[in-house]
Amino acid sequence: MSSATTTAEESVDARPRRSLGAIAVRVLLPALTFVVLIGLWWVATIVFGWPSYIVPTPLEVWQEMSDQRSILASNFRTTLWEALLGFGLAIAIAIPSAVAIAYSRTLELTVYPALVALNAIPKIAIAPLLVIWMGFGAGPKIVMVVLICFFPIVISTATGLKATPAEIAELSRSLSTSTLQDFLRFRFPWSLPYVFVGLKVAIALAVIGAVVGEFVGATKGLGYVIVASGQNANTTLAFAAIVLLSLMSIVLYYAVSLLERVLVPWAEET
């Protein structure tokens, strides 16, 4: 009895250690990867003898970020706001659309092919038209983010809703649930892992969409900083903006991943 109790206590004590170990691996391995990439970048500038106006060193980029922190911070907030607002609007439009497609065979046969065709249009080709229609404000950038994020969210959500196991659907029918109850209790919770797959893809694309819109026509934002830096031959500032865009994408992606772990804890175990 004493041996069994000791074993149980050791098992309980081991769980926090395994959890901390898993967290350490999740944090240390990506951090190590970034350190290696920065090191390779630095070595490449030395080996190939690239001058600073072509490829600056990481130290020069860091110094530029420090010197221009107020300008970069202001434009960082602009791009972040455009990406998040467009991402939120894409969710608000895409998830109801996916529900309609999943529950209507007619819509699936009519609307779905049209969505695939529209998604095949290069979004960069639409960006100049958005500027003509909406001007140089935030509107074209937000619409571009919505257009880029919409399709992956629709696809993943519709797939998740249609992938409900037969036994769960049979359980729902046996309980005589209404369509709304079936959706809220069974189908939508089951589809959440699929939904978050689309959200994680879309959040990275959201930053790309905002920058594409800023490339075409903008007066602020990190995309505008990159374009202006190219025109002024300030490669170091352009690299600083690119680094900030990368950090933005990484933070947003892991924020969505953390939200998934909180809302759908069973997804990773499955």
C-alpha cells in the first residue's frame, strides 16, 4: 500500500516537471533557431563582404531600430491595427459563410466554386484598384487583409463542420436536438480545431495583406517605411521594418495558438 502511494505521489510530482520541460523545449528551440539564423546572417555579410547599403549587419539594424524607434513604433502600430481589424472582419464574415455552406448543399454547389475562383485571383492585382476606389487611407489595407484571410478561414471551418463523426451526429439525433442546439453543442465544438488551423494560417497572411496594401499606396505603416527606404536607399531602415514585421507575425501567430490551447485544450491531445 505504501509503495503504491509513493508511486502515485511521484507520478503527480512528475507532471509539473514534464510540463515545465515541454514549455522549455517550446521556448528554447525556436529561440535557438532565431539565434542561429541571425548568426548566419552576420557571417554571410562578413564572408561575402556585402556593404551596409546592400545588406546591413544585425548590429546595424539594431542600431537603426534604436535610432528610429519613434518612427518605427508609430508605423508598427498602424500596420498592426490594419492587420488585426482586417483579421477580425474576415472572421466575422468567413465563419457565418462557412456555416451556411456546410448546412446547405445548394450553397456548397453554387457559392463554393465561386469562392475558389475568386481566391485564385492574385490579390496584388486588386490592390491598385482598391486605392483608386477607396483612397490612400486605411480602408484599402483592411479590405486587402479581409480578402487574403477570408478563404483559409472559410475552408477550414466548413471542413470542420462537415467532419463531425457519425457517432456524434447519431447522438445528436437521439437527443432530438434542434438544428441550433446541434450546432452549438456538437458540430461547432468539434470543428474548433479545424477553425483554429484556418485562423493560424490567416493571422500570418493578415500581416502580408496589410503590407501589400501599404506597398501600393499609403502614407504610413511598415510597408510604407520599406517603400520609402528603398526610394531613399536606406537599406538598414528597410531591414529594421522587415524585422519588426517578422516579429509581429510571430507574436500574432503564437497568440492565436495560445488562444487555441485555452479554448480547445483537447485538440493537441487528439
